[in-house]
Amino acid sequence: MAKIASASGYVDADNVTDLAHKAQQARDLVYSAPLPNDLQQEILNAFQQLQQLQQQYPEDLTVAVRSSATAEDLPTASFAGQQDTYLNIRGGEALLDACKRCFASLFTDRAIHYRLDQGFDHFKIGLSIGVMKMVRSDLAASGVMFSLDTESGFQDAVFITGAYGLGENVVQGAVDPDEFYVHKPTFAQGYRSVLRRTLGAKKIKMIYSKGNTREATHNIATAETERRQFCINDQEVLTLADYALKIEKHYGRPMDMEWAKDGLDGQLYIVQARPETVASQQRAGQVLEQYQLQQTATILVKGHAVGSKIAVGKARVINSVAELHQFQAGEVLVADMTTPDWEPVMKTAAAIITNRGGRTCHAAIIARELGVPAVIGCENATTQIANAVDVTVSCAEGDVGKVYQGQLAFEIKRTDLSDFQRPKTKIMLNLGNPELAFKHSFLPNDGVGLARMEFIITEYIKAHPMALIHPEKVADSHELAQIKALTKGYSQPQEFFIQRLAEGVATIAAGFYPKPVVVRMSDFKTNEYATLLGGRWFEQQEANPMIGFRGASRYTHPAYAEGFALECAAMKRVREQMGFTNVILMIPFCRRVQEAVKVLDYMAQLGLKRGNNGLEIYVMCEIPNNVIQIDAFSQHFDGFSIGSNDLTQLTLGVDRDSEILAEDFDERDLGVKTMIKMAVDGARRNGKHSGLCGQAPSDYPEMAEYLVEIGIDSMSLNPDTVLQTTQRILALEKQLGR
């Protein structure tokens, strides 16, 4: 002990070279000391007993030698990986050697640095070793899972990542894994479905080394067929989710777990469980922090966003541990991947960017604990970003993190929600991007008043639904090849559309469950549909698409009825198979009552009958005829959502796409406001819900106040205007004595 104390002596934690030198001296001293004879014998005896219990393995039993120290995996901070773990250890002699190396790892560079930061005495730390049979995930898959969403802190989801081979690649960030979400409340009700899936690249996998090689494991390239499919099936995802919920219930807190699938017995094993230490510690319900870019610039690279912050700084590309001394505090760390040895430098970084890794890798976990934004798995960050250039790292735009050229201006809004009152008027959100659902769920809200299907189709499907049904009509070979690439791995192209759309809508519904989420069926115009892959072969050119073949008129028309059937199949899956009965469907641009009857009859034929399983169907009130005949429309719908954009266009006769008439487009015009009041009065007269989901209350405070005065039931706002608009509505309701 005295020799180790002398060797480690005074350590300058910020001097990487000095730290490495003294840590190596301490490890050498521990490793050179022999294990006591009685301890050696006990280890060997226990190993023999373990071998006798594992007769199902045709080969010699191999084990993992794992460390567990008293200063890691705490409920408030994990800083995992401070000590070393050794995999695929075969035989008693190798086991004893691995135990010595594991004990010596109490003095790794990162462990010493961590203890200095935390104020722990180096010689009052205990380290134990767990020897576990190796789960043969080298022949199958493994990964990490959390019993909450790691980025937003949303606690109603299980987040699972996985890749082929041993789990070290996922933990270290050497591979871009598959990702899965499972929604806890609907799972508890008996619904067994995966909420959302993302296919990872999984370019390499770690397997056992054979023969007398120095390393017990090594990486090989993953076969192309494996890369194109998920590493585990849906049933296995659901089994893991069940494990996660049971473990979370046992410990009474959100958990961070490692899992492995054995390629020999086909079973799923949990190999580690520890408290989740970042998102669960945040007081998301108390202080809402919102980062927002105020400028834009060239995007250098994209990857997985970790956190929701924005940071600026000079980039510093570090290619190996040997270069860490070059890093200066406040710079943006750019690396292929990180390991625990990098933590002293990561602690001083403004942001972190890596080529490899997923959102549960080492770099991501440490970035969260440090509270710095990270963009992970960019593939080419170290070649696309030059040393010493200014960059802006943005994780505030959804799941995709972006690194911009230059230092861009941004703002941070902090709102204390601990005493934030709610108005009588329901405040709902306009939302199209599923990636933002969990994050925006923390805003004070009464649900989603407008979930736009168009964003999901454009971003996650990209192809025209009719092109997926009738690819033989797509006469462009390049477009056809793109469609085939998109739908590869699906039983048929139509299933690709249904699953992607269902997952997108379900993610939004999950974020706000059990509050209502109003999903508008597709409302592309013909010129917009034509831009989708294969779309130009199914769309006609129109002189004025804004008042052309759109909305309800498409749904039963022979030119699109099959496409609408796919939309309905997706919504039926969301409600009936996935359990999101909080989804309300809405029909846009319904010109005539006869058209409404025809569409509703067709939806009923497709399994979406109004009233069945609590299904409510709203209609957009955006055409003057909807207002004039509101009593008749009320016989067929459960509610009205006023679309102020189209209602203004058609009341004033102004094409809202026309730049030359932009000044004449004004939702505050007396005629438009009169139409809105007539709609609200008509809905109330018929006992139907009235809401407004247009841009007006987000852009104009006086319009929000007008809606309150006329007694509208709800208004749907853009997320960035919710807080200030809610405060104005509260003040007005107080004046009105409500």
C-alpha cells in the first residue's frame, strides 16, 4: 500500500501525461504482487463448480471477469467503466491472471481522475470481482437498454439498443446499433407491439478469438444480409421490455441495463443492471429548458443527438489517447469513438462528436452525465471537420444531431413550471415530427390538436403510396430502384408504408398518452404528392393545387382510394394493435356533406367505423361551406378543428401561396373572425368540440385572445409559443371572470 501511495503521489488531474505515468506505476505494482495462495485456490474451486453446472456448453466454459467498485454505479452518478472487464477467459491460469489485472485496474487513469474529482480517498475504495459465465452473444446479439428515454427523460418508454456479437461494441460506441422503443402504459394493458424501430448500420461484430492469440476477442465485418435486418425480432424486443419493467419495479427507479442473447440456447439474459443517473435525476417537471438556433449555416456532419442543448467552440480532432494532451478546455472534441480513458478530457469539452456509436454508447452516456451536447455516429466527422475551425453543435432539432460550420447564435429559454397554472381553454400542440414528441410532452399541454401526417410520409416513407402499390407504373428505373431499396426487408412495399406511418403516429400518441392526439389524414396537394418518389406517375398537373384535388376528395377517388386504404390500415394498427385509443382521426378539406358521408362509409369498410372502440372522427372546418352548413356536418362528425390558414384563403379569396398577395392574407380580418365565431357557435349549438389548429394564435397574440373571448374549446399552438400564449390566456380568462 505504501509503495502504491508513493507511486501515485501527488497527481495533477489536468496533466494527462503525469496522470498516465503515475497510474501505470500503480497498476504495475498491483499486478506484480501475487494473489494469496488460499484466495487462488478458492477462485479455482469456484470455477470448477461453475464448469460442472454448465454441461450444456459443448466447448470449454469461458467466463467474463467483471469489476465492481464502491465508487461507480451510484444512484446519482455512474461514470461506468472506471475499472476493467475481461471477456472470453478460458481456463484457471487465465482466470487468475485476469483477476490480477482487474484488481490493478482500480488505478486506471480515468479511475484516479474520477476519484480526485469526486473527493474519494484512493485507499478507501473497495473493488470486488464478479466471475460470470460468458453468454454466447458472439453467436447472436447483445446491447443496452434503459427503462426511460435517455434524451428527453420521458419515463413511459423502454429504450433498447442492440447489435450482433458481444456487447462491448455497443457499450464502447464502436458500432451504430439498432434501436427499439416500447410504450410502458399500453404494454401494461396487454398490447404487445414495438412502438418504433430504427435500423442501425452494425458494420462490425465482436466474436471470440481462436487459437493462441493474445486477445480473447476481436472484431469482424458484419455480413451484408445481417446489416439489412434487425439483430433481434419483435418478440425478443418485447421480452426485453418485460424484463426492464420488472427490474425497474424491483429497484423502484429508472434503470440502465445490459442484455445478451445466447446463440447456443437462444435465451435472453440480463448481465448488468444499475440506476439510470442522468435523465431520472432531472427535474423536468419543474424547470423547462429550451435551446433554439437563431441562425443557420452549412451542415458539416449529422449523427444521433444526445441531449437537447446547443454548444459552440473550436473543433479539436483527437485520433488516439496519445493525442489527448493537445486538447484545450472549451474545445469541441472530435473523435472516432471514446473509451473511459478519455473522460478527463471529455469533462472539459464544450461538446463531443464521434464517427461511431449509438445513443447508449460510452460517449453518449458520459456526455449526458456531464450535461454537454454530443452528436454520435456521424461516420465521417474526423475527416469532414478540420482542426481549429469554429463549429456549432446542435442537439435541439430532434433525434438527428447537426454540426454546423461557424459559431451560430442561439438562445436558451428557462421556465419554472412548478407553479405554472393552466387555463380553462384547452391548450394543445401542433406537431408533425415524432422525434420531438417525448421532448415536447413536458410542455404544459392538453394533448395534440394537430398531428400532421405529411411530415411522417415525407421524412420516413419518402415514396408515393400509389407507387408502392403499383410499382409497374413507375417508368423511371432510378426512382424504381430507390423504392426497392426503401422497401427491402418488408414482406411487401405496402407493409413498409403502413409500418412507418403507424410508428410515426404512435410515437406522437405515446408522448402524450392518454391525452387526445388529433391526427389529420394526409393533406398533400397534387404538386406536393408529385415530389414523392414515384409520385409524378400518379399526379396530374393543376393550375391551382391549393383548391384542387386534395383532402377528402382524394380518399374515395379511384386515383387514390388504394393509397387512402394504406393510411387507414396504419391508423387501425395504431389504435387496435398498439393500443393508442387516444388517437382521434380528422378529415381535411371536406367540401360537401355528401363527400363526408362517402368518406366515412369507406373508412368504416376499412375497419375505422366512427364510434367503434371509442373512435372519434373530426373534420377540418376550413371551407366556408363547413361553416354555413355546420349543423349538417355536425350530424356526421364528433368535432371541428378550424383551419385558419385555408379559411382565410377562401374567405378573402387570397391564394396563400401567392407572394404578391401576401399582405392581403390576414387571419385578423373581420370577415375571417366572423366566420370563426360562426363555427364556434355552431359547434357549441350541436354539442360538438371546437378547436383551432391554424397558425393565427401562434403568430398573433390578439387572435388567441379573440378565441378565448368567443369561447372556443381548444386552440393548438406551435410548441415555441405555448408558454407565452398560455400566460396571456390566463390573464384574459381572469379579466373575463373565468
